[in-house]
Amino acid sequence: MSALPAQSIPAPRRAIDRLRILRPASEVARRAKPRLAYAIIAVAGVAMIIVAQMLLSIAVTQGAYEVDAYQIAQSKLARQEQQLREDLDRVQSPQYLAANAEALGMVPNADPVYLRLSDGAVLGQPSAADGVARSTAPLVPNALIDGVPLVTEQQTGETPRQGNTPGAAGNAGGAIPAHAPAPPPVDGALPTPATH
Amino acid sequence: MNRTSRYPMRRILVFAVVMVVLVGVFIVKLVDVQIVRASELNVQAQDARSVPVTVYGARGDIVDAGGQVLADTVMRYDIALSPKQAMKGPVTREQPDPADPDKTIEVEVPLEQIAAELGAVIGLTGDQVQGIIAAALADNADSDFAFVAKLVDTATYEAVKALDIPWVVPYEHPSRRYPNGAVGGNLLGFLRDDDGEPLAGLELSENDCLASEDGEVTYLHSLKDWVRIPGTEVVHKEAHDGGTLRLTIDADLQFFVQRIAEEQRRAVGADWATVTVMEAKTGRLLAVADVPTIDPNDPAATAEGDRGSRTFTAPFEPGSTFKALTAASVINAGKGDPLSRITADYRYLPPNGANINDSFFHGPTPYTLTGVLIDSSNTGMSMFGERLTDQQRYDDMLKFGLGERTEVGFSGEEPGDLHGSPGEWDNQTKYATMFGQGLTTTAVQIASVYQTLANGGVRMPVSLVDGCSTADGETTKSVSEGSRVVSEKAADETTAMLERVYLEGWLADKWEIPGYRVAAKTGTAQVPDGQGGYLSGYLVSVSGFAPADDPEFVVSVSIMNPVKMNSSAASAPVFQEVMSQVLKKYRTVPSGAPAPELPATW
């Protein structure tokens, strides 16, 4: 607000005085030189604008290719992630866990017993589990874990994945090759630690 | 100095005329292009260079109470080829030059080899792939499109892409996957493969929560390598993901219960079995097993009748488990207590002409109400039941939630049939309804009856879904206070009697859970054949809850027609195993004091 009044102060009179003493200059002196300079400036300006425009355009186009490459990499990684998530979901399904536990010889104990920490009392009647491991695999079917090897059937360090076995579920008429290729090498691939 | 025309006006005129004509032509063309043929040309231009792309919204996940995923959406791929292009000749492919490893040479690969390579990846033989091409061409010599494989997974998709065959195109096709297989398959339902339409179960009844919406964008791309040109993307429709549906079910418990149920079903040769686990204080369903169970990953592998949830959809005559309800009604009306006395023979012929028999022979026995339940005497129950009017008993049944669908609203749920209303009951039905024959209930309704008794006479609405969370927020099912059905005294006294049944009934050693007080009742019900008679098989059941001193969990087991063991001895071990697993899983503290003594006879 305070700046406004200052701007409205009238311009100094001197400008008008100078106008009065203007007189025509000689035509040759005034026209010859500036003409060429203006032309050069104008043409150069136009040329520069065109060049800048082209450079920008090239940059944007180059960017489009970069974006495209990243998008392709992203969708590849997304597919890889989905594949790994599917494998994970499969191996953490109760059927697979139970089948593995049974394969390792674990049996459930139906009699719960608790130790009360406050006074060390044993609640419930402890009893040994019956030593019969039951095969329950077919009781609750899961088409997704068909053919996935159990822990007892795997090489050390191998992560179970269905890609190793043909006849995957959910692909009518489709199957997975006996030897599935490793995931495509992508820049910035998901870090996969070797599990042992 | 300056040259000037002799006829300046003429020049100006000619120039003006030329200008007017030129501008006129331009204007006509402009109007023609911009207005007259504008829409037509627009479409042509878009078609020529922009591609509409479907952006798929993901159908919502179904998760269990702990967040474990029971159903999720994955991307699958349909592989299509162009028969016309395939027949055009061999495909050129770059291969490393055997002579110079740093260079590549172009080789021509014949159709036979390409077809064999493609077939190996998608699980067909080369001949089959060529057969598909030939069949499509026989149908239409100009055929440009045929599917070779549908719904292949990501690994196959990558393998197909790696082959780099110019006339093979993969299409995205969102699909549904159930990582836990048959765990909860009876509840989840399934979708139709080709268009993802929900066909059964929660997928159908909760579709409002789960359904997604596909979007569409178009963009311009470079002609040669299909790179998206910046700034040309137009979103025609936003894609929306579906909401996440959270169930009350616990996947691990559900698995365990299904396993036990299926094991016993096979052992006793039964047609089917259902097991319901419910929280006594809230009415939440923790596990609902129906065996045989569908694996929704492969619905076709299961017989059509076994694809749903019989717990909700198959009403049956409940039999003796129903006596607990009648006993609670009698006590609630003040017409008896656990020590009320009657003398019951094995046959009872009431004045109205009905004919009631017990399932075992006995002479006149001085039963208390407790004793009637322990021995499951139909005649004794009839003598207590007739102390109430039919209308009183009927009203209580309605209050217990019988005769109407539960709050779950499962797709295809049945309300059960109380044989009309008391006015329509004949003389035999009047008595039969006291011990669970002549009327039908669903398994979940029976579980709800026992939940009411376990919860001090207050019935809680049955729930299977905890809530639905979408991008807009979370909707949770409103918490209900429940409704009082019978007095707390009636519920507690019935519980005390059911504890005696558990301790003194004929299955006492078969269903013992050491350390806990349990209240339970068996049932061996005749099954109507649909023509007024009864089949030779039975529906055997056990319903009960534990710990009886402070009930937490209700377990209800029904097994249809166990041919190798036609009595409730078939269902007792299931009850025992499921109940002890539930108590163990939820870290329930074992009961302290023993159950109160109640004499069975006088």
C-alpha cells in the first residue's frame, strides 16, 4: 500500500524540454546501420527460438523413451512381484504347512496345558501326543500346491515354487515349461536373499 | 524514380477478387472440416493413432479375521495368435553367428518349429497349435484372431514373450485366486472363469463390497516403436479397486475343522458333514466347515451339490439337540426346573392320540428333567413339553431365531420350516416338535440356539463378515446388544443340565476334554424322505459349548447318514477334537471347580 503513492508522482518535466530541442537527423546516418543489426537480431532470435524449441522437443521425446523404458521395467517388476507373492501365498497356506509338518514327523497334541506364571500352577492335564503322524493332505484340497515339493524333498537352499512343475492350476490348457527361465534381469531388480 | 502502374485501381481490384475467392475457398473447406465432417474425422484420427487401453480395477480381497488372504485378484493372460499372419511364411529371427560369436545372423524359422516352440510353452503339441490355426482358417480364410491358451500365469506369459513371435499377442485377463484352496471354499464361493461374474457364496452376496470398476485411457503412440507420446493421455474413465472384505472366520481354525470333519466323514461313510464354531458372547462365526468342500480354484472338480455351504442352505430335522431348547422354554415359563419330576415309560400315549416312543426300551423310570436330557427320553420330554401351550413353545422358537434366515444372509440361505404355525400342527407334530422332529432348522440356527443358552439367554446376531474397507473408508457391521430369549436363570439351569449330559451321557468317555467343563447334547434325527416318511439313515449331531462355567465357544457338529456308524458316536469325536483345538487356540484357561451335581432320577 505504501508504495502506490510514490508511483503516481508525475514524471519530471525535463522529458518535455528534451522533446522540444529534437530536430531531424540526416536520413543516411540514422537508417543505414541499425537496419542490418535489427535484421540479424530478429533472425538470430527466431533461429534461437527454433533451436530451443527443437532441443526441448528432443528432450521431451527422449524423456518419453526413458519413461517408456521405466514403465516397461516397472511392469516387469510388478509381474515378478506378483509371481513371488503367489509363490509365498502358496507355501504359507495351511495345507502346505500341515503337509510339511507331517513330513517332518510332527503330530498335534489335543490336550492343552498351561503354566500360570503367578504361582507356577499347571492348569490342565499334561499328556503325550499319540505318535501317529496322519497324512491329511487330500482332506482339504488345494489345487495351487499340487506338485510343490515338501521341505523334505527339496535341495538345501531351494525355495519351493510352482514354476518348477508342469500342470499348474488355474491355467486351462496351459502349462509351465519343465525348466522355467529365471526372472528377466531388470535394472534395480527385487533383492532376493538366498534362504537356507 | 518509382515505377507506377498506369491502372492502379485495376490491379487492386484483381488482387481483391483473388483474395476474396481464396478466402472463400478456405472458409468453405474450414467449415467442411471443422463442422460438417468434424466428428467423423476426429474418430478417424483417433483410430489411426490412439489406442484405447483398459485399466483394470482389482476386485477386492477377502481376508480372514487375522488378515490372511483367502481370495485375491491376480493378472492372468490369454494368448492369441493371428492365423492369417502365421501362414504368411517363416519368421526371421536373429541368432548368434556360429562363426563369429560377437555377431548375429538372421535365420528363417519355419512355422512347424515356431508352433512347436509355442506349444511347448503353453502345454500343447506343435500339431495342436497348427490345428488351431488350420481350424480358424477353415472357418474364415481371412481369420486374424484365435485364442491358443487362456488364463495362463505370469511365468508362461514371460516365456511366450521371450519367444518373440510377431503373430502371437498376449492379452491381460484379471483372474481370481484362492491361496488357501478349499479352506473356507464353502463360504467364499467362486467366479465364472471367462468374465469374472460371481456365482456363489460371499463372492456373490458381498459383491457390492468386492466389485471393481475398469477404467479406460487412450493415448497417442509413436508409429514405429509404440512409445507413448507425452501429454496425449486422456483418461476416459477412472478405474476403481474393490473393497477388502474381512470375515470373522479364522483361516487356521477353519482348516483344522475342515480336516477333522472330512476325516470323520470318510471314516464313517457319511454323505456330508457340517461343523460350526461360534463365539458364545458375540455370535461371530469362527469356522464354518462343510465337507465335501469345494476348492474354488477348481470348482468343476467338486460335485455340483457340494459346492455351497450346507450349514446355511440345507435345513434338516435337528432331533434331540433340540431338547435343550424345549427344556429352557419350560424353565423360562416357570413350569419346571432341573429337579422337576416325572415318571416316563418307553412309550407315551397322550390323550390327543399321538404315539411317542423312546429309541431304547425302559420301564417306568422316575426321571428328573436333568435325567430326561441325559437319557434323551422322548417320552419324558413330551411330558415336560406339554406343560406349555403350543403357541408358547412356537413363540420361543421364533425368539431363538428359528424359522427365519439368520443375519448372515448367505446366498441361498434357507429359513427352515417350523411346520407352519401351531394351528397347522397335527397331534403327532405337536409332540414331535418338543424333541426336534417335524420341523427343520439349519445347522447355523442350531448353533445360534446353543449360543443363546451359553450367553445367559441373550441371542446375538450371527455374523460372518466383520466389515468392508474401501478407498473411501471402512464400514463395520453395527454392534448389536442382542435380544433376550429366555431368562438368565433358565439359560444357566439348562447349561447345568447339559453339563450333566456331557458327564453322564452314554458318550461321556468319547468326548471328554480334560480340564474343561463342557455342556453338550447329542442328537440322532430321522431324515424325511420328502414323501411324508423317513429314510433309513440318520442325521447325527452334537451341539455344545465350553467352558461351561463361563462359555466362550459354541461348537455344533452334524453328520448326514454315516452308514458305518449310525449314531451320534460318529459326531462326538469331531466335537471333542474341534472343541479342544478351539480352547487351545484361543488360550482359554481351564475350568477350576467341578460341575454342579444334579440327580438324574428321584
